[in-house]
Amino acid sequence: MIKLKINGQERNWDGDPDLPLLWFLRDEAGLTGTKYGCGQALCGACTVIVDKQAVRACITSVSDVVGREVTTIEGLHPTGDHPVQKAWRQLNVPQCGYCQVGQIMQAAALLIENPKPTHDQIREAMAGNICRCGTYQRIANAVHLASTGV
Amino acid sequence: MNTLTNPNKLRGFERHIKVDNVSRRSILKGLGLAGGFVLAAPVMSRPGFAAYQTGADKMPHGTVVDPRVFVSIASDGTVTIVAHRAEMGTGVRTSLPMIVAEEMEADWSRVRVQQAPGDEVKFGNQDTDGSRSTRHYLMPMRQIGASARTMLEAAAAKRWGVPATEVKAVNHEVIHSASGRRIGFGELAADAAKQSVPSVEGLKLKDPKDFRYLGKGQIGIVDLRDITVGTARYGADVRLPGMKYAVIARPPVTGGKVVSFDGAEAMKVSGVEKVIEVKGWPWPSKFQPLGGVAVIARNTGAAIKGRDALKIVWDDGPNSKYESVAYRAELEGAARKPGLVVRKEGDVETALKGADKVIVGEYYVPHHAHVSMEPPVAVADVKGDKAEIWAPVQSAGGTREDVAKTLGIPQENVTVNVTLLGGGFGRKSKCDFALEAALLSKELGAPVQVQWTREDDVRNGFLHTVSVERIEAGLDKNGKVTAWRHRSVAPSIASTFAAGAVHQAPFELGMGLVDMPFEIANVQCENPEAAARTRIGWFRSVSNIPRAFAVQSMVGELAHATGRDQKTMLLELIGSPRILKLDSVKDLWNYGEPYDSYPIDTARLRKVVELVADKGGWGRSVPKGHGLGIAAHRSFVSYIATMVEVAFDNGKLTVPRVDTAIDCGAYVNPERIQAQMEGAVIMGLSFAKHGEITFKDGKVQQGNFDDFPVLRIDESPAVTNVYIVPPGPDTPPSGVGEPGVPPVAPALINAIFAATGKRIRALPIGKQLEA
């Protein structure tokens, strides 16, 4: 039996310890906010925060996060009003929206590590997250906005 | 509130948004160069404007203008408006209901949007494709809103015993100003529902000067909060009690099939419950499933691991020799010989022979995959002769029809619930993934979700065609173009529907080939044969991608050959302001629109070129290693011009700035138009720089974002500015979702030439600049 801590809540898993965290979250724990995009850590759609760091849930196994704090979009902020979420709404960032949870989690992790990133640091930190709709300009602006106060 | 942004907070960062109310006359002056966003005249300047016809009623099931179908009002005043088109990121779930709310005087903060299931008899055409939603539904949605408003007003007048002409709906209530009485929509709801629906002809539409929402762009998308907190529901997020998770191993070669399989190892994987064969249809099979072997599990991760353990023997079928290098040579060979003439003016052969100089450009655009961030996925629950589907499909009505046919049950027994689409780009116009889920659910007797992996998406999709576009342009001694021969060779989308289709269909020929707008005396367009060897499908802006790339690159080549400035050359070729008469073209495709309402108007094309050049500062001096490029293209009956600035830093290509101007006629939600243009720039740069799907032994050689890269944020332009041309008084709405894409690649390529002197004729650029 594997014991996990997700968004402050204990979860148990008695299946395959190698199961990618992504599928545990989505299909076993009902936390569907985290998205599947590539399965190989190439697109960032599945980004969650593990102990303050952005992690790709698609290549992280359930057993990898034992004893760690996993935060998903559902646990990012109690009322959904994290500065990054607010900035995203203020700039009407999403188009289809599918990648945006991963983008938001990546941005939130960036701001933990670097509360005042420069333009280039934002582009570098967000480069692992693909948006096929092409909302990059607004993503960069929103991260900047979140870092300067919404 | 301005959800666009608080521009002050972003000043000096990278984008300047300017929302100005200036008159149409002053639109081209008085806005600073940095003004990234032109918003001026109101949508339709005449009250009751309905002077245009669209092709909406020629679409299957046409339009339904009935407020009882689209609007409901609860006693607490909540107005629910039905969105009958699919949301894939264009903002249509916001924009169409907003039109209804505008006309009925509903307060947007008290409006809920409800997604319609697939039912075209009830809602009218739902095929969200072809950049048609606003174009076809602006007027019907206004009429629906006006009908609802009229019914509310009639109910209030009746209650008060006053003539209906004395009452007026204003912001969610009806007012009788003579007596000062007012009553909310909620209180009127029951009475209003008893009123007869007014005739469309007698409706009084709002005066555009009274618009609160239309043309303003101040409203965030309806799903904004849900998206940012992770509760927005896409196809993959549907969960039903007892639902199984499935992935399918599909034939690696189009037209292939399973010979035999061994699922014993797969069954040993923890969480795997079943391995079963999925029925496939022989190629070409329209949208029917390819078939294969499905692994059913308690979660998707287990299903994927199980699939990896399958042993399958495939019969690769008739396309096992498909190989991209050889196929390109085949297309090039065909392009160098005469083909089916699809447009002819003057005598191009003689004109080319007599030309002072002939410039030849042969351009190649490879297959491309959609790779929407959400790969295809669907949930089905089939019980007896009833089926319910939840899926991110662009065509809810078409999906319903195809599910019914595939399962052999009546359409009335099929419910198709449309989730949000995590991107569509034409891929999700094809409902094969929903059909797979339906077949599996029927066999398992349980609800099932079929998830495509990214590799499935790249390898088993409906690819953008592959094409060679060869243009020969004859110049006289003054550098004037007197002859233009364009041969376009590409396997047609028609090949997905019928075996033996070797010529492009009228709708493909009409996307940038036969509608070429230049004023040249001798023009001939030809379409040599090409046979498809894989599934070809629509990709955002379709054949306009290779055509705009070829035609607008040739403009750059001609500018260079004649020593002219690119923009001067482009305007000279477009020629005088006029309406094109394409008498020699049989079955001219005008995106399904009547030509009278939507003619090819070179004045409008010229105008976007001039606007983008003015705003983007064409001709400005740029630092060493930088270059400017320009391109313009009409598609989806809209006119777009794009200007790209490139920079080379130690040989590395970057894009400091892109400017795009769009004339899409009357518009509803300029903020989303801006978003679509920003996104189109990214998609255009993406396929220009990176995108290529190749085949070897009939198999796609790529699989994921490592070998099929798409543009990332660190390669995106530092600034993208969008300018929207305010519509003339009688300009009908035109497309927005797709037409931003085609001019981007040629503008980039022309800019690269300006910076480096190197002419790229084959996409993607890839490593061509490294040599």
C-alpha cells in the first residue's frame, strides 16, 4: 500500500507502484484538472507542484512522490484566486484552455523560486509548456502581471 | 472592467493595447505606431442591417431562428442561452450567446451558457468548421435575441394594459417610462413564454449605437474561471460510474489491418482487464475507425502499459511503400508537366515564351499534424439500442449521425454531448475516436473512455496534405508581370471519402489557387494528378497554407528580380481596386458564400496591406541582421496582411515583432479576434520553422513533440500587434479562426530573405539556414 499526500489529503494506492502520477490523479483520484498532453515530459500539460517544484506528472511514478507534498491545480489556492490564476483571468489568456492548468502550475512554481522574474526568465521557465493555440504572449504578460501584483 | 488588461500595468513590457473609439474616417490616422489594437466603428452602422446573404441556409439543416430553442429565463431572472457550436478556443461559446444577450437586453452577468447536444434539426447546422460561426450566425443570433426581447416586451405591455410600443426592454427589465413602472425579466418569464414568436421580418433590431457588448471586446470568455481552476470539462475529464479506460493499437500503415494478436502479456499488466479487437473499415473510410486491438483497464496508465505488451501481426495493405522523399519527387515531376486546367485567362504559354524574363519558383509544403494539446478522446455509454457520447467533437450533429450508422440504431437514440475541445484545428471534425468508443462500449456493455496517446495522434490522424506548388511568372522588360502559371499538386481530402480521387476538389482549388487576386493579363492555373497514400484531412486554413506560401514567396522573388520593394511589388500585382470576375473557373469555391455578398475585392486586400505596412512601419530601418517581410492573403472570405521582422543573432533566427491586419467585416468580439490572430501567428511560425510529418515504409516516422516539434514560448515573437479594419456599413461578417495562418509563413520567409539573401522554398525551415 502506497500512501500519498495530495493537496494536503492522504490518499492510498494499492496498485502498480510504477503507475504515472498523472493517471493516478486523473483516473484513480478524480483530480482531472491535471491534463495529459504527451506522456514524455515534452509539453508540460501535466505539470503539478511537488515540494515547491514544478514536476511533470506523466513521467513521475506514484512511488516517486511518497513522503512528498503534491499540489495540483485543485489545491493551488482554496478559492482559485492565486495571483497567477487572477492574472490569467485579467488578461483573458486561454483560448481552448487545455494546456492552461499546466501553464499556471509552472508559472506558480516559477514565482516560488523567483518572485520577480525578468522577461527572459519567464520565457525560459515557461518553454517546457506547449500551447498549440499560441497564447504565449498573454502567458508571458500574465506571469509578469502576477509577479508585480494583480 | 476591462478584462483585456490594465495596460498601465504592462507598459514597457511587451504589448500595448489600445482600445479607442475613433470614427471610421480617422481610423488610419491619429493612432500611434504602438497602438496594437484598432477598434473603431461599431458593428454594422445601420439599424436593422440585414443587407447581406450568407451560405448559412445551404449548410445541412441550415439555421434555426427560434428563441424558444435558444433562450430560457428562470423566475430568478437567470437567462440561459444555448451555444450550439463547439468551443475549441475561438471563443464561440462566448461570442454567439453574447449576440443574443445584446439584442434581448439581457445583463451578461446574469446569463448562463448551456452547450447544445448534437441535434441539427433542433438547432440548425452545428458543424464548427470553416471559420463559419460568426459569419453564419451573427444575424440569426440577433434575430433570436430580438424575438425574445419582443416577447418580453409584449408580456409586460399586456400585464400593464398598455400598447407594446410604449414599453422597452433595458438591461434585464422592461420599462414603461410614461408610468415609471418596471419589471424584471424573471418575473416576466412565464408570461413571455406564452407569447407567440414574432415573425423574423417584423423584428426591430437594436441600433448599433446602443450596443453594450457587440464590437466592444470587454467580456472574458465564459469558461475563463473554470479553465484557470481546473474544473473546465474536456473530453478526457468525463467520468461515469463503472467507466473503463481504453487505448487502441491501430494499424501503423493507412489501410492496414490486424492479422492476428496475442494479448497474454498485456493481460498480466496490473490493472488491465481485457484485450479485444476493434472493427476497422477498409480505406478510404471517411471518418470510420481504423480498427486495431484495444486494451481495457481500470486506468489509462495501465491501458497504455498493457498496449506496450501486445503482440500484433499486421497486414500493412496497399500503402506500405509510401515514402516521403520519393513522393516529393513524384509531385515535383507532376508539377513540371501540364495538368488539368482549372483557370485560364489570356494565353499563358505564348506570354511566357515572349517574356523578357521568367522567374520559376517551386515550393514544397510537407504533411503536418494538428497536435491539438488534447489528443482525440471520447466516452461512450451504449445500452441496448441507445447510445450516449461525450466527446470534444467539432461536428456534434455529424457525430450523432455517424454513431447511429455505425451502431445500426436510429439517430433519435443517440445523444452526443459536446465537451470543451482542447483544440480542434480540423482534426476533431472527424469523429472516428467517438465511433471507436461507441463500438467498444457496445461490446463491453459498460461505459468506456478511449484515449489517444500523443503518438496515436501523430501517427494515425488525418494529416494536412503534402504539396508542390510551382509558379512561373513572366516579366516584360519593364519588370511588369505579364504571365502567371501556377501548378498545384497535392493529394486531395476527397481521397478520404472516395477511392481514386486524384484531383483536388473545388473547395481546395478555391483556397488560394484559382482565386489568385493579381492583375495579370495571362493566367493559367493547373492541377496535375496526385494519389493519396494516407488519410488526408482539413488542417486549420487547409490548402491556403501551401498556396499563400507559394504565391506570396513568389511576390518576394519577383520584387528581388525587378529591384522593387516587397510591398510595392505586392500592391502592383494586386493591381487596381476591383471585384474579380473568374469566369473561366468552373465551380468557384467561395467558402460556401454567395459571391454577391462576399466577392473577391482587391480594394480590401490592398487596404490590409497598407494598414499593416503603416502600423508596422514598413520601410523603417532595422538593425544589421534584421529583415522585414510582408504577405497578404484572402481566405475564409476575410483579408489578412502580415508583416514579420526577423533577427539573426549568431546565426540563430528570432522574431522580434509581428504585425497583422485583418478585415473580417462586421465583427462581434474583437478581443477574441485579436486572440485568434495572435495564435495564428504562432501556428504559422510553428509549421514554417519545424513541422514535418514524413513516411517510410508507409509509416509515420514521428511520434511526439521531440521529433515533431511545435513552437514554444521562447521562440515566439517578442511582440505581436493586431489591427482590425472597421467594417464598412454593408460589410458582412467573415471568417476569423483560420485566415490568420496562411500569410505568416511567407511573410517570415520573405523577411529571412531580406535579412540573409537566402530564399527558402521548402518548409519547414528546419536546418536549411545552418548550411
